[in-house]
Amino acid sequence: MRTQHLLAKLHRLPGLGAALEWRYERLFEKADNLQLFRGVYPSYAQALASAPKTKPTSYDQPEPAALYRDRLDSIVHTDYPILYWLGRLSGQYQSVFDIGGHIGVKYYAFRKYLDYPPELRWRVCDVPAVTQAGEEVASERGAQGLSFTNDFADMNGTDLLLAMGSLQYLEHSLGELLRPVANKPRHILINTTPIGESPTFYTLNSIGVAFCPYRVANKQEFVSELTALGYTCIDEWQNHGKNTIVPFAPERSVEHYTGFYFRLQS
């Protein structure tokens, strides 16, 4: 973050700010193996409209659908809080609704460490190109309990909602998605999500093969939306090593991501 503050100071110098922005824009447009962010926008639509024309603006493409296949049988250090709570809650859920779960990455990775009950139903909600690829992989691997959908409404009646690194790519907040659901999930596990103290905003994220609007939520607003729906925050943790660096806007950058466990009160 110290480098970010220095960059912001240099950006304010006469004649230098425009040159720095131009150089960064060229990098942002062309980089294909870097996780980059650019800009601060009040809405999803405005972040989307700012995207360069050099790449697609959605995960709903063949290239993003092919990502993460090398992670199907392995976990990373940020997975451990979720593994802990899935283990602690064993017996309290028979269905999982996995928002942005891609091709079932965590379903495959976690089954090496958790004893999935035979009746477990794990449904991934993602964009069509990704769920199509997921169905193909599930068929190849004989994943009987894994299914896919493109409709958030299918979370109705689910025991446990899982969101790992996905909420930031959605136009609407989790509270907005849950509000119309009649039978809300009793348990919500959230991980690797950018949560800050500044007002909620969107930036533009380059994932290498596409540009995507990226939501950075205000913590108080994020938690309040869920408590208003009857949820209690049982646990909260930090995901160190994951951050959002917004060049020229250090006050909006997030040093570490956050995870939560929320439980619906009866």
C-alpha cells in the first residue's frame, strides 16, 4: 500500500498524472497473465461501459470457461476456513448452492478432505458457457451429486449457500439476491471477497481473457443487508495474500479479502 500512496502522489504532479494513466491503460488493455484493476465507478453499468474493446466483457465465453481446470483436485490456503465450517456443519446440510462455482472447482477439491454424504446435492450457479463446460466435466468424472444452473432463484430451499470469490463479479449484492427467496439458505459461507471501509464501488477487473466489472462492498452495508434478512454473523476471517489494488486510488484499495459465516435465525 505504501507504493500505492507514492503512485497517487506522483499522479497529482502537473503533467505526470496523464502520462502515468496512459502507460497503465496500455498495460491494462494488453496484459494476459496479470490480475489488474482500473478505475472507480458508482455502478456496474458504468464500469462495464469503460472497458476497452480489446477483449470480451464477461465470463460467459469459451476462454474463461476453460480456466481453473488445473485446480479441480487441489486446495489453496484461503480454502481452509471454508473446509473448517463445512466440517463443523456436517449433518446440518444436504444441499449446497455454489454461486460462481465455475465448473465445480470446490466440489471436486473439497471431496478429498470431507466425507460427502451420499444424498448431498451440490448445485453450481454460473454463466451458461461455464455451466456447459461444468456439465461435460461432471459427466467425464461421474460426479453424481453435482448439477448446474444459470438461475439464482434455484437457491430457494437450499440448506447452505456458498460464495467463494464470486460475489464481486455480480451486479447486485447478496442481500438483493436473497431478498425475494422464500425459503432462504440456513447457512451462508462467504470467502475471498473484497470488503472495505469506503463506500461500495465498482472497479474494472482484467482477468487476462476478459474485462469484468468488480464490486468492492462497504463492510457495514454488506453485513447490515444480511442481518436485516434475519442472518447473524457467526464468524469472520481475513484472506491474506488476496487484495484489490486500484492504481491512483489507494483509499479504495483493499489490503486483504474477507470471509464470513452467517446463520439464519429461526
